[in-house]
Amino acid sequence: MRQPYLLLDIDGVLIPFPDADGSTPATHTRHDVVPTGRSADNPVTVWLDPDHGRLLMDVIRTGLVTPVWCTSWRRDATTLIGPLLGLPPLPYVDLPRPRITTSHPNGYLWKRDHVDAWLGDAPAVWVDDDFTGLDHAWAAERSAEGAPTLLVQPDPRHGLRPEHLAKVTTWASRLPTARIA
């Protein structure tokens, strides 16, 4: 079996959503970034936990997964967000920019069809805060069909926690290893 992809979302995972009072976790640091299509006089403020970079690098260094950004930040994930966390350049799933008013236009996460096509039959662990029951059913079906798939869903107000990455590592370590001829 080939090495699983580690698909990483950003909003709600690395950048938590503020509480009702506008607060973010005390562990996070403010950064102003200029995504593609924005100008320096119109930056986007993001809050990132500097420990996330170290924690993600610990998982990456295990060699158990191949990390890939899977976020509406697209290429900006690797040029703006990753460097702020001390991450190396990572590939990204080139998601479209749909005109939707909800992240679940068909009852499941809008990214899922694009991710499914991108993955083919590759195993994957996907970290995103916005899955529905239909996404979990999709992951179970992929797994039953021989493409092991794990969904890890952080609380969007708290974001990624060490226990989420421990779950990723434990899951990936239990997969059959690839045999290279």
C-alpha cells in the first residue's frame, strides 16, 4: 500500500474561528498576510499557534504520511501560512473557487468531490473542521473499498490539538506498509 496523504485544511484547523466575543486561543499569534488577489493595504489577519509547525514537522518526519494542503488558501497555504509555521513548501490540492453560499451545498463538504478525484484510490487522512455525516460515510466507504481514509475533525474554535496529530500518527502507523519491488 502506498503512503497515505495527510490533507491539511487551514481555516478552523490552523486558524481558529473567534469566539462570540471575538477572542482566539491565547496560544495563537497575530499575523497580517496578503493572499493572492489582495493588496498590501488590504491584508488578512490570521491567528496561528507557533507550536503547530513543530507538531506538524514531528508527524512529517515520521515518514508515515505525505503532507498536502487541502484548503481554500490553495497556493497561498505554502507561500504564506506554511512559512509562518516553519513548514517547508508543501504541495496543495488545487481546489476550484465555487460560487456557493454554504460549505455543504450538497449536504457534504464542498471540497470532497474534488479531493475524491484528486486522491483516486490513494489512502488519506484528512484534517478539516467542516465534515458532515455524509463525509464520514464517504470515508468509511473508501476504506471498505481498499483506500483507507480517516477524517480528523478539530473544533473550529480551538483548532488543531496534539491529540489530533497523535491520532494521525497512530492511524498511519497501523496501515500495511508498501512493498517496493
